[in-house]
Amino acid sequence: MAKTKVIAVANQKGGVGKSTTVFNLGAGLAANGKKVLLVDVDPQGDLTKMLGLRKPNDLPLTLGNVMNNIVAGVSGNEHPEIMQHHEGFDFVPGNRSLSAVEVCLVTAMSREAVLQQYVKGVKNDYDFCVQITITD
Ligand SMILES: Nc1ncnc2c1ncn2[C@@H]1O[C@H](COP(=O)(O)OP(=O)(O)OP(=O)(O)O)[C@@H](O)[C@H]1O
Ligand SMILES: [Mg+2]
């Protein structure tokens, strides 16, 4: 497979269409036959809700858990956090556990590379990896 394109959708301003963009970009790319992974990096879990999981905070395994594991130096080759959407793409749900990750990241070594490290470990199966990211 050709090199995966990684796209981050980020804007400090709220309510400007970040989650909507990621969802539609993912669905559109998948409809065009691309292998797509969407990653919800927002503690509000709005993208996760849009994808049909009404209660993100009830999910036992999300991006927050795997990022915490990376910070703790524990990361495996299995990725049970990756879910399949009926529109033909995969996604990693996010929820409020990402707020706890932010606290751990304050003192973590190479904190700016934790998400990158996660994406590096999963992206090879995909043409596109699109992340929704908040920046404040
Ligand atoms: N292109 C668009 N045209 C009109 N309305 C849009 C468009 N994109 C998104 N919206 C609407 O704008 C609102 C905010 O969109 P969205 O939730 O995607 O923004 P966000 O930047 O992710 O917000 P937040 O900062 O709260 O996470 C929603 O009601 C959405 O339906
Ligand atoms: Mg959003």
C-alpha cells in the first residue's frame, strides 16, 4: 500500500465544523474506495457520538486508554480500540479519559510525540488517517 496520508483537522475556535469535516471526509474517502482511519482526539467525544456511539464515556477502551499506555511505556501490536463503521471506515473512539491524558502529558518525556507514536503504530493498514484535534 502507498504511503498513508495523515490529516489533522484542528482549530482553537469551537463550533467551526472540525468534527463534521472529519466525519464527512472519512465517509467520502471510504465511499471512493480508500481505507480510512478516523481518530477522535477530543475529550467531548463528539465525533464518536456522530459515528453512532451515543455514550462515549461508557466505552471501556478508547484513545485515552491507549495514549495513557504509551505514556506508561506499555504498548502492544494488537489494537482492540479500533472499531468499524458501517459506512466502510475504521475509527478510534475518544471520550473524557483524554482529559486525564492531558494531565499525564504535562510531565511526560516527548509528550508532543505520544499521539504521533500511536498513529505510527496503526497507520500502515490505511490510505488515510484523519484526526480531529483540539488545540488549546
Ligand atoms: N459546512 C457547514 N455548513 C453549515 N453548518 C455546518 C457546517 N459544518 C458544520 N456545521 C454545523 O456547525 C455546528 C458545529 O460543527 P462541529 O461540531 O463539527 O464543530 P467543531 O469545530 O467540531 O465544534 P467543537 O469545537 O464544539 O468540537 C454543527 O451544528 C454542524 O452541524
Ligand atoms: Mg468537535
